[in-house]
Amino acid sequence: MNKSFGLWSAIFLGIGSMVGAGIFVLLGESGSIAGNLVWISFVLGGIIALSAGYSLAKLAVAYPSRGGMVEYLVQCYGEGIFSGSISILFYLSSIVGITMVAKTFGVYMAHMFSQNGAFYNDIYAVAILLFFVIINLAGSSMIAKSENIIVITKLTIIIAFTIIVFFYIKPELLSFKDAPAFQNVFFAISLTFFAYGGFSVISNTAEDMDNPKATMMKAMMYSILIVMVLYIAVAFAVFGNLPLEQIVKAKDYALAVAAKPAFGQIGFTIMAIAALISTSSSINANLYATTNITYQMAKDGDLPKVYERNVWHSNEGLLISTVFLIFLILFFNLSEIATLGSIYILFIHVFVHVGHLIKIKKTGASKVIIVFSIITLSITIILALIYTSKHMNNIGYYVVGGFLLSYAIEMILRLTTKRVVQKQTGVNNE
């Protein structure tokens, strides 16, 4: 089987990973904070993503591994409690990410059938999750093989929507005069950065890349820049067609509502279908990826051996992850999930890039860019916590709880199994 990635296949993978369910929900969520200035939040989030992507690309070339960020944590901090705890937090944040995608599917499906309310949203979310759990247990490759077609379809719909809707833009809706307070632009960056979050998967391809030293950095930069242009264009199209109050009211499905002025109800339906296609493929791909994460971490020693056990054509890690997913779907709303996911990912990025400074002589990276990434990500975390604490009183407890849970799991595993997560690669000196 040909496993090699060239420049464009890696770029395509990155774009497909970034332009997923996030744009269908995070545009409305971040727009409810920054209003018609959200495009600036996407610019700033993109700049931070570029600096973080630069750091990951350098690490990927030095430590080519399918383990990606988990591998970099272990390489930078050693096979200790800290790297083990953050690796578990990375797994938990992946679970949170899948929850957001499933709940997005539920929201769009419910509105397709004019069924409003959290009950219907959650029913559809759990149903689509269980459907793809069965698909993954059966080991079906049908959907995986059609992933490229799905990516092309959703990109075509989004780009066509953006181009056509641009002709219906009302300039007064984009006026700075009626914009929210400018500081809200910075409060929304945590969510806009989360919308770029898929860029990290490019670093996972280093082991299967023809010439990572020549290809990895280009693939990382080009994919983020292309997506940044697309996100900014979509933001202008949506906020130039809908008054802010309508976007806030329909923030969980704003992209579909924005299609109504140009296309009417059929526009809403087409964008909703695009969201369903996008979220479906994302749930399938991320369930597969999370199953592999649990399997690899259990194999390396950082999760109980039960995660390794075979169940049909998958492993027990998929079933355990599914229990966590259903719990999050039923007991957290979409805004809480998006906020939690974005903050966890920001923290993990900070830890990875701080660790990069320890290995910077081996990676040959620019210290200025790495420090810039760490500072901007840290400021974004602080701003996100300040803003969300005013609207989500328990956010601090959830964030601290995530860290404590990860640490507790790591300590319990070390005491009971005597296994630790291990390095998988040496330094590539080519």
C-alpha cells in the first residue's frame, strides 16, 4: 500500500481537516462575541496558527511519527508524569472535539426537520455517533475511501455559497460604526484558532512523507493560508447578509441561515446538507483517529491495556470512548463544548511549543517564532478565560477538572500497570 504524502496531498489533508464542522458552528459562536469584526479574529487566529504550525512542522521533521503531538510531548519532556498527563489530556480534548462535531450534526438535522430544542439535537447527535461506532467496529473502509469526494463536495458548496452571497452583501452590515467593542475581537480568538485546529494532522504524516524536510513546512503554511482566506471570505459573506441579532439567535447554524437571503429556503437546506455531510465525515474520521490514539497510547503504556483488546474489527478503546462521548453530548451544550475544546487545545499547544524550546538546537527552528507562538497562545487563553467566566460560571472548574482528571488517570495507571508512554522515534539528522 502506498503510504507516501506529497506536497499537495498533505495540503489537501490539512484543508480537509480544518474546513470541517468547525466553520459551520464556530463562525456563529465567535461571531456572537466579535460581531461583524469577527473576520479580524480569523486573521489573528490564523497568524497564531501559522506560528504554531511552523513549530509543529519543525518538530515533525526532527521526530517523524504518526503520534504527532503526543510524540513531541514525550520527546521534549521525557517519559515522565507531566508528558503522560498532557498526553491523556490530548486524548480527552479529542473526545471533546468529536462531541462538538456530533452536536453540530444534531443541531443541523433538527433544524432540517423544524424540530427545535436540546432533546432533538441530542437524539440526532447520539444516533449519528452510534451509527459510525458500528461502522468503525465493522471495519468498513467505504466511508474512508470516499473522504476525498466528501472534502471536495463540502469545499465546492462553501466556495460557491461565498462567491454568490458576496453579490448580496449590504455594506452597512459590515460598518465599524455598529460593531461591538473592539476588545471582543481578541476574546473571540480562542474559537477562531480552534477553527484552524485541524492543521496539526499534517505533522502526523511526516513518517509517510516522501521528503518531509522539503515538504512539511510548505504543506503546513500553504494549507493554513488557504483556509485563512476562505474563513475571512465566509465571515464577510455571512455578516454582510445577516444582522448581528439574527446571527446571535441562530449562532449554532448561522452559515445555513446566511444562505437564505440569496437562495431562500433551498439555500438553507443545501448548507444544512453540507453541514451534515461535513460532520458525518468528520465523526467517522475522528472516531477512527481517536481509536488509534487510544490503541497506541495503551500499547505504549499510557492507558489501560483494556483499550488494546480487539472488539470485532476495532478495539475496546472505541467503546470506552463512546461512553465518554455520550455523557458529554447529553450533559453539555454546544457553546460549552466549543469553549472547553478550544481552551484545552490552546493549553496543549502551549506545552508543546514550550517543550520545543528545550529541543530547539535539534530542530533548527527560529526561537523568535516559537516564543511568539507561546506568548500569543498564552494571551489567548487568558482572554478566553476572562470572557467565558462572565457567561459560563463553571469554566474554571471544568478546565482545572480536566487537568486534575488527566493527572489522576496518569498516576493511577503508573501505580497499577507500571507502564509509561514511551518515545517512538530518534532524531532525524538528514
